[in-house]
Amino acid sequence: MNALIICASQRQEAESAKVSQLIGRLMEHIEPKATINTLYLADFPRALHCYGYHAAEPVGNQQAITEEKKILQDALRHCTMVIVVTPEWGGMIPPALTNLFLLSAFGSANGMPLAHKPGFIVSISASEGGHYPISQLRGYTSKNSHLTWIPLHCIIRHVERFLQHPWSPEDESPDSHTQSRLITGLTCLIAYESALKTIREALLPLSEKHPFGQ
């Protein structure tokens, strides 16, 4: 059981990183046997350089782009479940996250590193937003990645306040309710991981037969 937390913010020391660290601690508590890795897209500034853009780069930069691409794809390939922690930027997910899913497609990845692996979305807003990234990820990212988003998701609104809120998931306050949704979603994700790994081997050849959804 290998959980990959993807911190999608392209900003260093973002609130998304703090939430990702919190999720890592929660996963360790919920499933102590799980291996947990976190991928901070802010550490991969060249992750946007793909689809021909790197051809105009100097040779040294092209090599760095290729190396970063391999690190990202290897992380996707080795995990058995994914937790995407994304801020809402202007009603959208960060461009690096979009590109990461492009890199997970059959042609780009020489395979299907995310196919039939469960995913859980955690969307973050500094105010009352956060729902647009849910729609964007559910609507567009599974087509060529064949990632299986679980039905549950979590929107963390007023994230600074949320991170300072005492841990009390059984209480009735909005932040406590969000804590409860986070724990429930992660627990659900683990159950999906256990179920999907028993059939992924049979499903993967079917996805590879028609890797580009309609």
C-alpha cells in the first residue's frame, strides 16, 4: 500500500503544503502499514515544459526537464493510491497539475501509471471557494489517465483558519465537519485501494487497448 500525496501548488511554503503534511500524518494514523510519499510540484519548476516547448531550451535544460519528468512519472507509477491537494487559482487547478495529468497519459508515460488506482481530491480555498477544482479534476483528468476518483472529496475553505482549528472532528463547527470529511475520505480511499488492487491486473490490458477515452 503506497499512498502518493500530490501537493499541486507551484508556490513554495504554500498552505497546500501544510495541508499535505497534515494528510500525511492522518494517513500514518489511519493505516500505519502504508508507505506515504509526498510530491511537491513547487519543487519541479520545469514540470510545465513539455509537448515541444523544451525543444527551444539549451541542451542542459532539456536534460533537466527529462530528469524531472522521469521523477514525476516514476512517483505515479509506484503508488497504489493518490491524494491530490490542490488550491483554487482563479477557479482552476494550477497549470502544473494539469500538465502532470498530461504526463500520465499512455503516450507520454509509455504506459498507464495511474490506471485503475483510486484518487481522493482535497481542494483548498483561502475564502469560500474550492468547488471548481473538484469539477475540473473529475470532468477532465480521468479520460486518458484512467484514474478512478472515489465519490467522496473534501473542500477546505478558509484554510488558514482550518489549520489553526483544534482537532475535533466530532464537533458541529464548520472546520470540525471538514476534519470529519477528510478522515472519512481517506478511510474510504484505503478501502478502494484494497479492492482495486485485486482487479487492476485484469483491467490494465483493457485500458491499454483503448487508452484515449472518448
